[in-house]
Amino acid sequence: MAEILTIPEISKLLKISRSKAYALTKEEGFPLIRIGKSIRVIKSELFKWLHI
């Protein structure tokens, strides 16, 4: 099963602020999943999007 990240986890993983992590979600093509008002991201999809 794929690892799913929250915004605070993304900010910690990428060593960026939470506000910058939220700003990334507004970038075109960002691989987010919305569950109600919650935002989740599949870790492998995030790395693909970042080209890592």
C-alpha cells in the first residue's frame, strides 16, 4: 500500500514551512487527494512530481 502524507509531514520531509507546503498544493499538476477539506498526498507521486 502507498504511503500517504499530510501537509505537516510534507513540510517536515522537504524541510520547508507549512505555508510553503500549502502553496505547493496550488501548483499546476500537484498530485493531491482531497478527502473533504483534508489534503493528502501519495509519497511516490509527490517524488515523481518533484522529479526526484
